[in-house]
Amino acid sequence: MSRTVCSGLAPGALKFSVLGPLTAEYDGRPLALGPLKQRLVLATLLLRPGSAVSVDALAEAVWNDDPPRTARKNLQVYVSGLRRALAPAGDRLVQAPGGYLLRVAEAELDVSRSRALAQAGRRAAEDGDCRRAAELLCQARRLWQGPALPELTCSEVIRQVSERLAFRHLTLCEDWAEVALKAGQINEVVEVTAELVERHPLRERLRAVQMIALHLAGRRSEALATYDDLRQRLAHELGLSPNAALESRYRSILTEQAVGPATTIGVAAGGPPRSPVVLPVDIPDFTGRAAETARLLENAVDGATGVVVGPAGVGKTALAVHAAHQLADAYPDGRVLVRLRDENGEPRPPAVVTAELLAYARLTDGGSARLGDSDLEAALWRGWLADRRVLLILDDAATENSVRPLLPGAGRSTAIVTARTQLGGITSARRITLESFSAAEALDLLAQVIGHGRVNRDRASARRIVLACGQLPLAVRAAAQKLAVLRHLPLDEYAERLEHPGAVLDELTVGDLDVRARAADAWRDLADHHLALLVALSSLPLNRTFRMEQVIRMLGRGPGEARRVLETMIEAGAVLSPRAEARSHSADYLLPYLLHLYAGEVGLTGEVGLAG
């Protein structure tokens, strides 16, 4: 967005304002917008510029939940009145399918101009141009004339939007204050943050930048006093303590350690004293997944929730952790992985998971003192995230319900979710489906663990080993680590062991890495009728696809029932769907490698079978 576009409007232009009382001007002269309900219609259209707004949505905004029988006719009257009011600027309010649309350019609406300036300012901050960032963010901030549409909050729709815009304004002011400190505008930051703190006394991010500004202005005692005031308010009103980053700043000021603009939180480089990083170490020999890693990093930088799905042993957690270690700059306020299952593969109680996250956020001590209301605890966690840029990994989710309460809402935090099931109910998520390695990737992983020389001396046997492992990352790693321990074991002998019927899972165990245990975890999650079909299908050769006609024969049911069973098994992660579009009856399906092996073992015991 160029400075010319954002800084003002050409003579004769139309100008709308919603960042304060609703106003409209044309050629510098105010336009009469009519009675209250007519202004409610205009405000609703302005809050969705360039988009069609349905009659029902307009009626809800004007009359809340109690529209009169004449609502549609009354709306037509209000629309006619607005058309007359806007006539000097041309034909702006037009009918659209099911409703109305207001034609308004970005430069004509203050909320759109503010958003564009803020985005440009944050980009400048990311590029390290703090002076330019402060200038753009200041322009965006100064477009606000007070609370959005205060005279129209009798409408519940407008009231909710006004509250969201208030949050956006506060975040914008904090972004500006942080880069303005870096640009040397200390006194202005002191003045602006003092006004904001009066209205938002519990806002920790705001208090942090106020403390640093006061200290840099030579007002150390006031900087310490603002922390003490916040501490007392949090303890009295919420029973909480200031967060770790704020406490660290306080101690730095208290002990006269150097505190400068580079220590502020912000959209620019540096960031606050980092929240604890609770991640497993990145795998040093992480192999392949270049495209998937790039997509996951892109999703995370965009702030979109990423859902990584795939069968047991395919490397979902390893990919999420590998990406998280590369996102330190994008998420300076913390990166944390929380496991949603215990060491036995059972889903952990939601209350235990939430308590762990609250302890991470220092909202509880991690012990028995808890709020006791799981919804309130989850809301408290999401509220903590809203003020920060935190990357959350929710690992090995069993259901959507175990994920939804923990996902970031408003703000710039985001999540990566891993799961064996498809989690189709998680809306607005960007999905990445992992499959087994290619032969080259599997061989590369084997070589990185046992040495390229050993693989190159008997490359044919190495190929047999990774093929017998289904080219599945977990299985290949288990085989590689076993060979690394048993340095005397020739590759051809180990390949023969793995190719022996029924011996694969026995051979893929080394130390505490037990591939059979992972397969058993996946098995326990499945419904009984899925297990029976899996056992029947396990008679097929490994890595051999099958079609619906085989399922129909095994089930003894019709095509419709067979299709429904297959689709529920795909959702549950018990069957892998085709890569390309195909009709159900002609599609090629495949069993996950570990489930195929485990189902074959179960089938030999005769414990599970299809009903007759």
C-alpha cells in the first residue's frame, strides 16, 4: 500500500468512518444518514464492504432477535433512504442475491485504511525498518476516533463487532508502541501507554512496553510502580501473578540491568525474554519431507492451524517438532508441545491437559490448586494466548473435542495438531497428509543412522530392509538403530529375518523403541466392526491395494454399506484413501502398514473375526 493511497482522499471523494461514531462525507461535506435503524443498516453494510449482506443478517442487526412482520418492507425503505443520501457519490448501494451490497473502496473506509496501514507497518517491522514501521502504525492508530460505533451498540451484532475492533485497536497500539521505542520515540510512547493503561489496567503486554518506556525516559521508580500496580490488581481480581516475561523485565529494571528498545516485545526483531520452549529435541538426522515442511512453515507463518494426519509411525510428531524448531522468530513468546495421550496410548483427561498448559503459562502452579471449571480453564488458556505469539503443538489427538477447547482464538498464536484420524470436524485448518517414505528417502534415513559406507557395500540388501519396513519412517528407524547396535550383523541376514512371515514386528524392536507397541496403540482406537474387517483384509499381501468388491464379499453386505464402512475407516485412519479422485467402486485402497502387520498377528490367534 503506497503512502499516497493511505494518507488521504482526493477532493470530491466519498469518505466513511466507523472507527468512532458513524459518519459519511462527500467532497468534505457531511451526508445526512437518517434515523437510527437506517444508520444500523449502513453500519452493517460498511462492516462487510464489497460483500453481499443478506436481508436476514440486516434484520438481525436492526432488530436483534425480534424483527417485525414488516421487516423486509422496512429494510427496503431504509435502503431507499441510504441511496438518496449517497446519490452524490453515484450508485453505491445495489441489490445482490438475497440482500444488498455497498460498493466502497479501501481508501474510502477508515477501518479498511487502518488495516492496510497496519499490515504495511508490520511488514516494515519484520524487515527491520522500525522508523517506517512506527510511522505506518501511527497513521493506522490515528484513524481511530474512539470506540467503534458507540451510538449503535443497541444492536447486538454491532456491539460484538465493536468489541472485536476494540481488541484490534489495542493490539495495534501495542505494536506501534514497541516499534516506536525502537525508533527512539520514547516520550510519545510514555504518553500514549499511560492513557491506554487507564482503560486496560490488566493488559500485561501493554504494561511491559510502558515499563520499558518509563525506564528509558529516566523514570525508574514509575516503571517499578507500574509493575507493582499490575501485580496487585492481578492478585486481587484474578488470583494470578504477572507472566514470566514481565517479571523478568521488572527484575532487570530493579537491578539496573540494561533495558533498551531491543528488549521490547514486538513485531520487529528481538522479542521479549522468551517463554520456555517445551519441545523435544529436533531429530539430527531428520530426512525428507521437504515439501511438507515448507507447507507447515507457510501455514504457521500465516497463523493458520495445521493438521498433520497419517498412520502410526509415519513421522507426524517428528515433522511438527522439526518445523517448530525453525519457527523461533515467528513465535517469540513460546513454543510448546503437549501430548494428548499417555505413555500407554490412552487419551489423557482434558482437565489434566488444560492444567498442564495453565502451568506452562504460569496461570497455576501446576499442582492441585485449580479453578475446577474445565470450560473456564480452557477460556483462561485461550485468553493468555490472545496476547502472545505462541506456537502450540497438540500431539496425537484422538478426537476433535480433545483439540477444540485448546486452539488459539483471537490473536497471533497458532497450533499444529497431529493425529492418526482425519479430524474432519476441525474447521478452517490446513491439512497435510503424510505417507510412507519414497525408497530413496528410506534408504537415506538408513544410511544416516548406520553409515553410508555400510549401505553402499550392500545396497541390494538395504533396499530389501526398507521395503520390508514398508518404507515407514518409524519402522526404518527401528531397523537402522538395531543395525547400529548390532554392528556385526550383515545386512543380507537382517533382510532375511524381516522377510520371514510374521517376524517383522519381532525384529523391529530395539531398546525402548517398540514398533509393535505403536501398532497396538492404533489398533486399540478402532471400533470392533473395523477390527474384524482389518483382520479379514490382512490376508492380502503387504502393500497390496484392494477394491470395494473385496470388501463387499468379506462383509456380505451391499455396495452402499461397504462404501460407508470404508469411508468411516478412512476417517478413523484404519484405511488409506486413494491419492487421486476415483469412484468408490473402482478406487484402490490400502491398509496402513503397521495395522496390516498387527491385524495379521491378531488373525492368527483367531480372537477377532467377521460375523457370519
